[in-house]
Amino acid sequence: MNLGFRIYQEYSREDINKAGKLLGDVIPAESDTEIAAEAFRIAYNWRDAHLLPMTAVRYELIGLLKRSRAKAVTAARPKRMASIRRKLSTRHRSTLKLSQIQDLAGCRAICKTEEDLSKILLAYNSGQSKHAFKHIDYVTSPRLSGYRGHHLVVKFNDERFPEFKDFKVEVQVRSRLQHAWATAVEAVGLLTNENLKAGEGNTDWLKLFQLMGSQIADLEGFPIVPGTSVSAVVRERQLKRLDEKLNAVSMLRVAHDGLKKAEEYVGDSTREYYVLRYNSENNTVSVGGVPTIAKGLELEHNSETSEGKVTSVFVQVDKVQNLKAAYPNYFMDVSDFTDLLENATGKAGAPPVESESVKIDWFSEFQAKRKRDKG
């Protein structure tokens, strides 16, 4: 467990919130450069001070998975500054303060099966974590957008690191299909340059994702998204019309097949820290392993303050092979979601689905059948 690297909070909460207020506004070109630079320094310091709690919470998550004999891919990353600024944006009438954001640092577990997901939630809810947390269940109560998953807002508490007491880290626990939906939203947002994740942008895409949230909820046997029809037949009819209007299936297939992997991608790297860069201008993704957290943050900071259409993110994973599983949106790997959309719009054959008690195994069997048919 590498917890040797740490960044300490250097500014007061008052200074942090003042910086957040400035960054939540559009910074005019004629504004004082030093004042803006100082606001960014304060915000980055506050965000980066969450890295030790984030890493410790992820290591605990890995331990809970092992003890529960649950299988999942885990990853962690600090929130991108662009995303932080959107949350604070006065254009959206946000009253949120920078010190109040709960997901400046986040971990995720993408579970192989529903049983694995249940095991990890049971581990937390039975008191096996050393940290207090609040469980937000977006599976039994989906968001209007169609988003579904479990969020655990952890308040860090480790007597070895009293300086970081009560720092918050958000742990997202998702099924494979919930993750497929969430990453498809982000991938399409990258392609269209719209913040679909926040409910902004093309209303047809937003409606498509809302309906697909209900399709996946039905497959998993949970409540559908509010505002969508309880009839799968009606939803599929609506999805077919939206697909015809957006050419959604084709767009997703082309995006996935057309992405060019850059030479920096090293498939057998054993490093724990990486910087992903997605360039929307030439549709390329590059993956660079970095030796230390400090180097990864430096590369990410430099990218976020430079010109151009490059999205960079610093991440921690068990191994490089898990990068694509944890962050498929940056690789335009939307194949799972596209398979489901093809099925819902009648563009692909699918096995019969029983109306009551649908299991996740259906999707695995469906994919296996498609592979056999193609072979």
C-alpha cells in the first residue's frame, strides 16, 4: 500500500470558497491574471489534498472485495477541474461551495455480477469499513436522466492521518450494465461536445438515454426511470424513432471503430498511475503510464490549462488492462450499450426475455450468441 505521497490543505475554507466562487464564473479575458491563477492554485490544492484519502479508500475497497469474494474492476481518480467549475457555475444558478463538493475524489467498482454488487454493498452496510458513509441508492430510485448506481459518500477517518479527517471520497458501485449506460452518456458527450451527463444538450439524446435507463432497469429487475412508460413495447417504439432521427446506433459503432489508439498505449505496463488523453479534433486516445502521483498531477494540470480540445484525466488502477473497463468512455468503447440499443430498436436478434425476474445472465448469453453468429 503506497500512501507515502500526500498533499496537505494549505488554505482556509474561506479562501477555498472564494476561489470556487471565482472559478464558477466566466473569467473575462481582461481579468487580473494573477488573481485567476491564484484561484486555480487554491482549487487544485484543495482537490489534490483528497488524493491520500482517495487512495486509502480504494485500497480498503479492494480489501473488502477480496474478503467478500466479490469480483469487480476498481479504479480511482480526482475530479477534473472543468467538471468542478461546471458544478460551481453561476450560469446554472449553483449555490454549491467548493468546500461542499462531495466527489472531488472518487473510486468506482464495476461488478461482474449482481451477486458481486450485493456482496460489496453488504460489506459496507455491515460495518466492515472503518469510515462513516452515506449510501445514496440510485438503483431503486433512478435519476430522471436514467442514471442508476450506488453512491457511498465516505467521510475519511484514519488515525494514522488525522490531518485528513472527514475529507470526503465518493465510491460508486455499479453493475456492468449500469456502467455501460453511464459511460455511453459521457462518450456521446465527448463526441457532441455537450454536457449530457448534467442534463444539458440535445434533447433527443437525453430522451434516448432516459429510455435506455429504463430498459436496463427492466433487465435487472428494478424500478424504471420516472417519466418513462411502464410498457417495454412503448419504450422500444420511442427508441426506434429516436434512433432513426439521431442515427444513434451507426454513430456509436463508427465512433468505436474509428478511434485511433496512440503509440503511448502499453498493454503490459505494471504501473498503478496513468494519464488518459482524449483528443476530439483527431479522435485519438493516448495512455501514458506515470511513475508517481506527482508526475501524473503535473501532466493533468498542464493539459487542463492549455489550449485545444484535449480531455485529460489522472487515474489509479490495478493494472493497465483495467483502464478500458473502468473508463471505456475515453476509448469510445460503447459496445455493450450499443448492443442493448440495437436490441431495443430491433436491429439485432435477441433471445426471448421473460417479463418477470430477468437476470443479468441474459446479456452475457446474448453477447455470446452474437459472437457465435458472427463467427
